[in-house]
Amino acid sequence: MQAIGLCRFSYPAIGGFQVGHESMADRIAYLYAEERLEERFRLFETVALPCLRAQTDPDFELIVVIGDSLPAPARARLEALLEDLPQ
């Protein structure tokens, strides 16, 4: 059986947030605020990545969903973190 992990990394979707926003632009500004993004990276690096790196199931795949508006430095940082992850 194939197992697929889905990680929505600060993806600006409609709905599904505890904090409401007047517009999508407001949501994007909230999601990609420097302090919030740094917190997300800290959690990803210290909680999610160690678990993912310990995954040994060869049928496990990880999908990381990001928005088109994720700032380029954050996207590059995320891609670098995932670069050597076999999933």
C-alpha cells in the first residue's frame, strides 16, 4: 500500500484558518509575515523534518503544497531543506 503525506506549508487557501481575513491579500500578508514564516520554518525543521527523515517505508511519498506567492527566499529555503529527502 502506498502512503502519501501531505504538508500544506503556509498555503493561502480559502477557509480552514482559525484567523479570518477580509481578503486573500490580507491572508497572504499574514501567512508570509517574516516572523510567522520563521516560526513555521522552526517547527518544520525541528518537528516535521526529523520524523520525515526517519521514515523508512519505500512506498511513502511526501507532497509539500505551497502557494505561488510564497516569497522566493522562503521557497529556496524550503527546497533546500527538502532536497535530500528521499520521499
